[in-house]
Amino acid sequence: MAIATESTKEAPVRRSLLRGALVGLLVAPAAAGCVLPPEPGPSTPPEAQVVAADARALAYGRSAGEILENPQVRDKVQALFGVDWAPPTGVGVGKLSAAAPQYFELGGPVRMVRIGDANYIAVTGCAAQACTGRRGLLLIREGGEQLMARLDEGGFSHHYAYGPGVVGGPAGAGPVLASALRALERVSDGSPFPRPAP
């Protein structure tokens, strides 16, 4: 009686083919991914509304520059942006090409935005030499303990969050910042960012 055996050359080839097929079966579903929209509810921020600015809006300054340098919030703003506060040390896809303060060189008007039951001081800005390409939005919750920001450059939006109670960190700040930006656009002829003089 003869027993069939594999030749020594065929065994490694067959094992590598089986291993490749197994890896393919495991990786393909992960690579294809499944994107589901977020469920409505508490994760979706309420629509923001611009409210009449009063003395609260000017609590930290009358311009973006004054707010960024105000001793009451300066350290928090720098902590908010972290390493992006300083000029970048390298280049790469999705990295900022300038320090965060440059996105507020030309500051827009200081406004108040209400999102849910919270009031935020909102300030927009842009880089003096690239106003349409480098833009910033800074939100400071009334009381100054929570800060969120968005810096836009080259098709990328960078989100930042600082302080207690900021749900979801920078990723959670994204929808709140987008809601605030939409509200500011509604009251600003489509663009709440500064328009440099020609």
C-alpha cells in the first residue's frame, strides 16, 4: 500500500499560498472598511447661533492678537496648540507650514456664539501673506476654562481642544467648531475671515 506524500519542494510553496490566502481573507475586510454615519443624539452638537456681543465678548481683548497674548488665557492658548504654537521643524503632508499664531495675524471681529447652553468668545483670523490659504478659528468658552480651535491650511483642518469637560478631545471639537463656523458664515456674507486690503 502506497501513501501519498508531498515532495519537499511543493510543501513550502503550498504553505506560503495558504498563508497568503489567509492573510488576504483577514486583511480585505479591514481594508475595505465600513463607514457608518454617526448616530444622531448627544454626539451631534446643537446648531450654533451668533448672539449680540457684549462686554463678555471682550473679556480677553478686542482683537485676535490681544486675546492670544492676554495673561488670563495665554498659557491655555499655548497649551491648546501644543507643538503647533512654535514654528514647524519639519515638513510633511498634513503638517502646518507656520506657527499657530500666524493663522491669526489678521484678526476678524470678536463675536459671541451660543452652542447649546454654552457661550463662546469666537475669533477668526488668517495669515497676513496667505489669508485665503491659512485660516484660524478660536473658541473660548465663557469663563476661559475650555478652548477649541481649528486651523485650516491646504485642504486640511487641524482641530484642537483644551480644558476640563471637552468631550472627545480634538476629534470631539471638530463638530462644535464646524457648527460655530457655519453660524459665523451666516452672519458674514459667507466668510467670517478677515479680508485683507488689496
